[in-house]
Amino acid sequence: MSIVSIVKCPDYEQEKVYKAVKKAVELIGGIGQIIKPGETVLLKINLLSARPPERAVTTHPSLVGAVVRLLKEMGATVWVGEAASTGGMGLERRRGAFDICGITEVVEKEGGEIVNFSLKGYKKIKIPYAKKLKEINLARPILEADVVVSLPKLKTHELTLLTGAVKNFFGCVSSADRFEAHRLSKVEEFSQAVVDIYSVCQPKLAIMDAVVAMEGEGPSAGDPIWLGTVLASPDCVSLDVVASQMTGFKPQEILTSVDAMERGLGPQALEEIRIVGEELKKVRRVDFKKPSAYRNFAHRSLRRLLTPLGIRIFRVYPEVDQSRCSQCGLCEKKCPGGAISLDPFPLYNYEKCIQCFTCHELCPEEAVRIKRSWLARQIQRRSQR
């Protein structure tokens, strides 16, 4: 039986977050059941891009600081790690992401150490029983730490619908590996690649920042939404299942959870998850806005029956708002399908676009919008009734 705790936390005042984190961990058996004094613990945070904490793009520094404090109090050595993609180029800007997001200050204050995967390097490893990524370049700190902990931000995602404790480990591989994973044209295949990575990271604990989550066009251009909770579990898959139910998704719609459960990396059935703390029905947000990709998921079977012309009529696609675009070229550089060219603003070749929405995810100006065809908009309206 898996266990997931839900604890209320009204805001990001540091002491309130610490008490919520401590209670959430105590409800699942206590930190001493998972981590021993003297062990080196890596906290894998979500630092998608260099945005201030109030944008709800990254794990909030108050939660990171609370977990560092909790671990230091029991005598652990604490690393806080991420590849620190910034939506910009160069190692200096990647270092700056930790500062801009407020992570550096709180980690140093609580006695932890910042570990930038981009600077520490990667080690090539083989993944047993992988479905898509047979071999990856995994961040060395993941392999060197005694214990790995996932500290995700609860957000929507244009490809996987929701990003949580499992998807958080996508940031533990090299940019080349992430690029190759995004080249997988089907969300089912991409989700399998994410689970391939998760399967070798072997986290022992997940603590989710759901005080303020992101709804709508996540993981970077959505809207902050107050949920007022912190979640914890020794099992990342179970935590993601509960988080999906909190935000109005059906667990079977989150394909990373489905694939992980099929592989035996989480509970085998929803009935095997026990929720402690707050009741799920009291914290569920029925008004939580789904990403545009949700309509693609809900009607994927319909799309399979359509002709090529029908697929063009029913589509969800990226488009650039030129008034916001800085012409930095990041979208062109990172596009896995090679579908973008600059002239001088980004131009899409939609025949090559694989709808991975990497451009939307990484754009530092939030200039990439997700557009829907007329038919897709009509189906969206019906699905929201």
C-alpha cells in the first residue's frame, strides 16, 4: 500500500512552509524512515527557467529551504540540483537561474550546496528494460548521492498534461538526450522516455510544491493558481496520481503515471494508494484550467480516424506573438523537428512540427502561444461543459 500525505499551507511564509513540510513527512512515517544521519541527499528541484518565484514556473525557494533545513537538522549533507535551463545561452546564465529563482540565497542560508548538473557533468549509462531510451547521459550527482528526493512544482504541461514528481527527473539527463526524447512524435512515446529516465534515478521521497500551482498553458506560460497544499510520498508515481486527481484530471490521462504503473514502478491500482492528512475532496479544484493539449488527449482516438485534411482542420499548434518576441533564436536552436526558421521572427513549417511544444516551454519572453483550429475550439467548449 502506497501512502501520500496532503497538508494545508496557506502561503510561502518560511516558517509556515517548514511546518507543513515537516508534518507532511511525519504523516508518511517520518524522515528517519527514509534518510539516515551522515547521508548525502540530492534534492532535484524544478528550475525550468530563470523566472521569479511568483510566476509559479519553478519550485518555490521557501519549500526548498524548508526541506534543506529538515535534512540538515538530522545530520545529512544536502545538495540542491538541477540543469538550470534558463531560456538563454551560456554557463553564466545557467548559474544565474539559481539566483533569479531565489534558490541560491535560501540554500546557502540553510547550509545546503547548489549542484548545477551542467557544470558537474554526465555519465553514460544503460537503462535496463527501457522502452525508448536505451542509453542516456545521467547527471553525475544523481549517481553519487546516497538518497535522491524529488521536489517538483505542480504544473500543467502542453505535452504530458501534468508535470510532477516523475516528470521532474527529465531534467537529470543531458540536453542532447532531452532533444532526442522530444523528437518522439507521440505523447505516449515521450511519456515512456520520461519513465525510462525515472526508472534509473530511484528517488526515495517526493515533496510537491502545490501551495501555488500553474494551470492553463504550462509548464512556463500558464497562470498561477492557489491550491494551498504540500504533498509528500515515498513513491513519486502515487504522488502524481493524487496530484492529478486534485487538479481535475483522471489518473489514466497522465501517461507517465500509466506507464510507470504498468512497469511496476508504482502502485498497481488506484486502490493501493492511501491518502492521509487532508481529504482529497476538500482540496480538489474543479475549476483548474487544463492545457490546450488536453483536448488533443481527449480526442486522440478521433484524430486517428481523420484523413490528413481532417487532421489539419482539427489541430493544436504553436504560433509566435511578434510583439513579445525578442528574436533570440532559442526556439529555432532547440526545435527537435527542425520546423522553425528565423526571418527575422520565427517561422513554422507545420509539416515538420511534431507538436512537442518545446518552443512554448523554453521561450523566455512567453511569446509562443498555443493556438487551436476552429474544430478544436468547438470540441474544447464541449469538453468543458
